[in-house]
Amino acid sequence: MNESQATVRDRITHLNLEYPNKKQAWALGSNVRSEYVRLTGKHPEKKLSEKTSGKGSHCFAVYPKSFWPKMDKIITNSLNSLQGLLPFKKEPK
């Protein structure tokens, strides 16, 4: 996370929440993106970053600081409502 942009993963870490499993993380990212598009009428910028698993990289959506309070609310509400939340684990080979 830098001073002006953050990914969903950055905000989860900032909030000291356990990182969800891969399927939940993708759904959470989709919810955040949908709300951003609804509010701004445009898709968020993307930045090439290392994957959470540490193997490879892909583009992650990055959101401006002005959207962080909304992101935090979506993330907190979503993760608090999940039952049996597991930390992110690497898929077996």
C-alpha cells in the first residue's frame, strides 16, 4: 500500500484481518470493484503485483485513498459474515 493507492489485500492487512481463501478473496474483490464502479462510473486502475501465494504475478485493482473507508466497510462486513474463515493457503500440486 502506498500513500495514495491500495489493493483489497492491502486493506485486509491494514485492518489486521485474516486473509480469506482464494474463492472468498475473489468474491470480495468483485464486491469492492462493483461498488467502486457504481459510485464512480469507471473501473479502478490496475497494477502488476506479486500474487498472495508468492508464485507469479497478475494485475490487482488499486483504489484511491478517498475510497478506502468504503473498502474497509465492505471488507469488514464481508469477512465478519463468513463462517469458518480460513487463512489463504497454497493449493496442493
